[in-house]
Amino acid sequence: MKYAIIIPDGCADEPQESLGGRTPLEAARTLAMDAIAHSGVVGRANHVPVSLPPGSDVANLSLLGYDPIANFTGRAPLEAAAQGIHLGPEDWAIRCNLVTVTHQVMRDFTAGHISTDEAKSLLATAQEKLGGDGLEFTPGVSYRNLLIWRGRNRPAPFTRDTRTTPPHDLTDKSVQDAHPRGPGSDTLEQLMAESEALFADHPVNVARRKAGHAEATNVWLWGLGRAPSLAPFAQVYGKQGVMITAVDLLRGLAALVGWRRIEVPGATGYFDTDYAAKGRYAIDAIDSTDIVCVHVEATDEASHQGDAAEKIKALEQIDQHIVAPLHAALKRHGEYRILVTPDHPTPLRTKTHSHGAVPFALCGAGITPDGSTTYDEPTAERSPLAFDEGWRLMQYFLRV
């Protein structure tokens, strides 16, 4: 039996007035996703418990079949795993965004999608001036970077009660009341403030200013935690998997559960990602594994920008270049199951992640069609098939 999972990140949404009262999933032309619904079942799953923040970290941990209540320790440790960074028992990883904040308002949580080379230059300066003594500013991709606190020289001041705010939750909002709170927050606050002075006349920002691009005004520290201990997926579910993604968070989750990661040239985690290449690489991976998982970030990015047209376009690209060819390839391999599901809702209205159930569609061997004809939120809401503990969807998908 072969399995495929396609994750259009954050695609679940609300009815939009601009779309005649339809959601983006309803408005998009998604013939392949609708075909899965028609051949199988549509339901809903809640991947983010109300006690945890509604982020892709919690949601994708659940989507991969791990109870987030028992296993979630923070977002940054997952991204550290993606980079092969070992965290000792007293070490903490902290997400370190490069952001644009002016007049106490989060203008851009990506600093204008700053390039990786520019980010490396800024992080090198941060390390030189602010790092050392167990602090490691570690470049990632574009605005997504890390700060590692090594506990060998001194105990970390942070605890599970330290509270931070994801910068993508603050788009066009005041940051005045969104700074870190709780144990160790003064340390995080100090580093954020010192980075602002450090970056003000940095050559990277001078050049971006001249070019009319958004500046990286400072680092924004959030999502901190210690390394989680996840049982290998093969041990829990008896299957091997591969992950195709452009996002470190999903790379890290794959590494922690023992899935092989496939890097696709042209996969960017943005609107310009090479959807067709992701589809081709997924098809090529079918022979070498039990489960192929393709994660696409573009739908979530569109929501963060409040861009309904871009969200619909991304959904149609996913449908045409990933879902359709991958489903066709699975049919040629004999028995299979295919699942399409986002991790969490990201409403265009709020431009940020939210709690709540998301729609899924799956079909294949052993799945009795339930009469659905389309894959969208209203169809899922009418379905009796629901997982209040979203992590149990994986059990259903693999063992029904």
C-alpha cells in the first residue's frame, strides 16, 4: 500500500465577501481535490488544542500523528533539528525573525522577504556584537533564523511559562504589548532592543533603504523551547515516510520522526515556488517509501498578506501540479490512499493562524465514498467524520 499526504498550509478559511460568500477553497478550481472527495470521504480535524498556540508547529506535529499535548515543546527546537543542530538537555532554541517594525507597528514579519545572504550578514554582526557566552545567532533561510542558548556555562532563565508572540500574528498591529513576558523575558527584550541599534546603519539596511526595500529593523525572538523527544514514526505506525517542503519547521519534524527529507530545486516556501517540480519529485519518491508527504507554504503566505486572489491561485497550482499528477501516479502503483488537508486555518480577515477544525479529503483502498462531491469547508462541516483530537486522523488514514 502506498500513501500520499498533501498539505496546503493554512488554506482553511472563512467565507469572503469579495468571493461572493465563498471560501477560497470553494472559489478555487480544484478538480483533482474534488475528485478525491468524490471518490472517498470529506471530514474535519482539529490539530490545535485550545491550550496551545495555533501555529504550524503544533498543527503539523498533530497532522503527522503525534499528540501535541504530550509532545510539543516549542517551534524553534523543531527548526533546529532541520539544521542538524544538536540541543543538549539544558539548551534552548529560540526563533529569531528578521522583521520590519516602525513606530511600534509590525510592518513586515519577513523584512521584505530579505535574502538569505543579507540575513547571514546581519546575523554575523549580531553574533559578533551580541553573541558569545553560550549565545549562538544561527542563520537559516531568509527571515527565518535561530538563536541558540547553550546551557553549559549558565542555566537558562527561560521556562515553559515564558510567553512570546509570533510576529506573523502582528501584521499591521502594534507590538507595544506583544513583547516577551515571564521568566527570561528581560533577556529576550534586551537582545531585541540591542539589535535595533546594531542594524540601524548596517550595510545591508543602507543598501535596502537606497533600493526602496523594507529594512530589517531588528530581530524578533519567539517560539523558544527545549528539544522534544519523539518516537520514530516507523515505530509508532510501522511505515516509512519522506517529506518534501521548503520550510525548516517541516524539515525539522521530518528529521525528528525519522522521515527522509527531499530537497526540491526551485522550492521557495513562497508564491514563486516550483509546484510542478514538487509534484515530479513526489512521484519519483513513491517507489522508495511508504508515505510521500508534500507541504506547500504558499497558501499560508497569501493569508498572511490578506490576498484572496493569490490564495486561490496557489490552491489551483497545488491542485494542478501536485495533487492531480501524484494521484494519477498512485493509481498506477496499485493499492493506495491519498489525503489532502491543511494544518490549521489562516483566515484572510485576520492574516494570522487560528484555532479550529480544518477540512480533509481522502480516498483509496478500503475507503467507502460518503457521497461528497467537493472538497471545501461547508462539505466538511456537514460530515459526521470528525476528529476533535486531530492527531488521530493519521491512525484513521493508515489503518482504517
